[in-house]
Amino acid sequence: MNAKEISQFVGAWQQTGLYEQRTAWLYGYYSSDPNFPDGVRVNVEAIYEPPQLGEKDGYQVLEDPGRVNADLVAGALGLERVGHIFTTLNKDRVPMTSLEYRRAAALQQEHLVDHPEGYKVSKFLTVRVEQKETEEIEIECYMVSDQCQALERDNVLGDSADPKKVVIRTPKREEAMPAVLQEGAPVKEFEPSFFLVNLSSGMPNENNTQFNVLKRYDYPVKHRFEKQQTQQDLKLFLQSSKGMKTQYERFANL
């Protein structure tokens, strides 16, 4: 819904020449989807970038004591964490690498909600951003299957040297591991494409956010690359927003 914020996130990544991958948490809310019987729509309203180290082939999320505050502010606004977004060069030309499958599975397991039938399910999104050879930005939305989520939850999957293959972890001494069958035969590694759940997605031509009072997007973004924002950055931003009609407009982006 907040197309401008996603564009800002993608634009900052492009300024690195695409060689410093980025990730962020997505905040929003769930609603019924009129296009599918019993369907669920995820409405993304905000984005929050945690402290991280970006590299050419991926990123590392650092410890983030501020995430508690981000969750509290989001909750006060009627929002919750609904997914994560990441950038990729996609050198392997796959929807997701083995590591990204496992990361999506772990995050889905971390964000479980109660199903009306009484069991736990996940509605947590994985959003991938790639720049094609035509320089067009492609945004794809995925989840992984319950089976993939369960294999990661139960510590069956291991680290893979091949980004196109998911591997079964080597059991420890006297440890029993479940057999994984592909086409009736036990395997130690396999292509994970059947784990992938494609989600339809869309973005309005203009912002359709519930926070439509937001007219500016020049506020200092915390944790964006190496420069940490300071009190002076905040002071300069507030000085530049003195002309706002209301205090709400002036402080909305903070």
C-alpha cells in the first residue's frame, strides 16, 4: 500500500550499485481477499530496516534492541510484522536459494497465528527484489510450504554448498533421522522448487496507505548503511519541517 516507502528502500539499494544486499521487516495488517474464497490479503503499510551488514551475495542481520520499540509503535498504529523483504543479484537464476528457503521457513515458524480450526499456521511473507538485465525492478512474493517449515523446525535440513539444492543434515552419532523420499527413493539433497508457494501481489500506482498524511520521505532512516543517524540529523529534519500545518504532519515520519 505504501509504494513510496518500498521505492525508497529499493532506491537506496540501487545506489550501492546493487552490490550491498539489504533486508527489512514489513509491517501491515491482514484482511479478507475478495478474489479468493476464504482468501487472506496482506496489506503492507510500513517498512523497518534493522541493523545489518550487506554483502554482494547476501546480508547479515545484527542484534537489534530497537526492534521491540518498532513492534510497539506498529502495534499502537494497528499494525503487526507481516513479512520481510530482501534484495538479491540472483546469480543462480532461481526463485530462492537453499539458504533463503530455510530463512523463510524459520521466519514463518517464528510468526505463527491461531487458525479458526484451533491449530497454528503462518501468514508471514517473503518478498524478493531483483533488478533484471533490462534494469527493470522485479518484486516477487512467496511463502514456503508447511512441509518445508516443518523440516526446518525439526532440524532436518542442513547447510548446503549448492544454492540450488537443499540438503538433509548429517545425523550425529546414535541419532535417528527421518528418511526423505523423492519419487519413492531416499535422497540426501534435492531441488526445493516444490516447497515454493507463489503469491499474487500488486502495488498501487500512487500511495494508498492509511497514513496518507505523509507527504515527505526525506527523514533520516535509521540503520541504512554504515552511517548512523545522530541528534543533529534529527534536528535538521525538524527544522526543515517547521512549515507543516499540524504537529501530526511534522512528526508523522518519526
